[in-house]
Amino acid sequence: MGTILGFRRYLLWGALMIPALLLPILRLPTFIYRIATLIFIYSCVNTGYNLLVGYCGIISVAQAGFFGIGAYTAALMSIHLHTSFVVNVVAGALMAATLSALLGLPILRLKGQYLVVATLGINQVISLVACNAEFTGGPNGLPGIAAPSILGISIASPTSLYYLNLGGLVLVTAVAALLVHSPVGRSMIAVREDQLAAEAIGINVGATKLLTFTLAAAIAGLAGGFYAHNGLYVSWQTFIPGESFIMLAMLTIGGMGTLAGPVLGTALLMALPEALRSASLYRFFLYGLALSVVAPLWPGGLTGIRMKRKASTATRALSSQGGSAA
């Protein structure tokens, strides 16, 4: 049964990949590919965020800050050191991971609202440094980032950037899937469900929380490098604390603790303002409206609808079997 379910899951992901791969063939307007590229980048950020919030149960609002660390690291290396795209992206991930590990050691001892406030402070400090420091370009940001290139092949057109960032999302999702179904992933879920019970069965709760916090930041930093080389410009306004709350809304609407949830929530909340471009100034209102509709009707998010249907089907099947046995 488990093999069949796993095959169906991979088949579903494959079915979703086919239209994503074929979309550029339709020769749609350029802005559609740019929006899709941003959806891929932010889906990467939220996939890492989902490991922290959805699978480990740690509520943090610093994800946008670590996203910014990766973006600024890649941008500075590209402008001043003229290093390659791959080197810059990896450096962004390592810088975000290192900073998060150092900060996570003291703050992950906190719980509840105290942890939320501490991570909010981290994000605020990162955005203030980005806004005021001279080496970050201050409020004017950092222009002049080189377009990505791999093995000497320049990747500058909207369609090539589309495929590059789609590949990044596939890679991040695959790593997250492997992690979730590994002993580390099971430890994360155990910590989320009951920390005392997790400790009782021998799980190092502190190490698991720190590892998850670091992994989430590393993935955000990786996506930040993609973001910097995609737009060729970074600004502190992209990484303010409010962006972390938007990412949390994307997770909530898509469905926490699922692999598809971050992608669905990100696609919906990033495409919605574009579909209603005349109302783009009211995007926070639209996000709040979406949350107020989804949360009461489907507490598990959009992916929770399918899970609820599967549970109902299983319940009916068990009831019919019980009736037959009687």
C-alpha cells in the first residue's frame, strides 16, 4: 500500500511538472514568465520556512531577513569579487545558515510569543542594517549585479531565467522531501507534536530545533541568491519583517506540514495581486481576506482539502466494512 501511495504521489508531482515545463512554449507575455519566476523563488523560501513552522512547529518571523542575507551576500560577491552565479548562491546559503546557527543557540531556548518577538527583532535588525549601512547601498539598494551564467552560458532571457529558477525549486523540494521522510524529519515532527515525549524517546530536542532553524535559513539564503541574480538589483524593502508575515500567510493558506502547501500558497498570494493589478495597493487587505476565508473553512490550508477528503473516504470505507462484518 505504501509503495502504491508513493507512486501516486510521484505521479502527481510529475503531472504538475509537465505544464510548468511546457509553459514557455506558449510564448506568453514576458511579465507572466517574470511573475512565475518570482513564484518559484518565493516557493523555495517558503519550502524552507515550512520545515521550520510546519514540520518542527517553531513559529519564527525572521525568514525574510535570512532571505535578505543570501541576496545581499550574492550581490556583494557579484559586484566586488566578480564570482560566478553558483559560488554566489552557495555563499548566500552558507552565510544565512551560519548567522542563523549563531543566533539560534540563544533564542531557541525561548518559547511561544517570546520566540516570535526575538525572531521579529532579528528580521528588524537585518532590514535596518541593509537600509542604513554603506556597504549595502543604503536605502538606494545594490544595482549592477551580473546576470547568472553556468559553464560560461549566460542565462539572461525571461524563459531561461524561468527554467533556472524552476530547477532551483525542484531541487529544494526534492531535498525537503528526502529530509521529511528521513529520521531527521521524523524527529522534527515528534518535536512539533510533543517536546517532552520526544525527549523521552531519546530525541535531542535542542539539536533538532537548531538544525531545522539553520536549514530553513540556508534555503532562504539560497533563494536570496537566486533572487539577486534574477532581478540584478536588491533593496532592503524586500526583506522587511512584514514580508515574513506574508510568507507565513502563504504557508497558512497553502497548508503547513505538506510539501505542496508552500508552492500552492505562494502561487495564489503572488498571482492574486497581479490578477487584480488595479487593487495592488490593497494587497495586504487581499491577503487578510484570503486568510479569513481559508482558515475557518479549511484549517489545514488548500492541501488540507484533499487530505480531509481522503480521511472521509477512509472513514466511510471502514464504516462499510464494519457494517458488512456485522
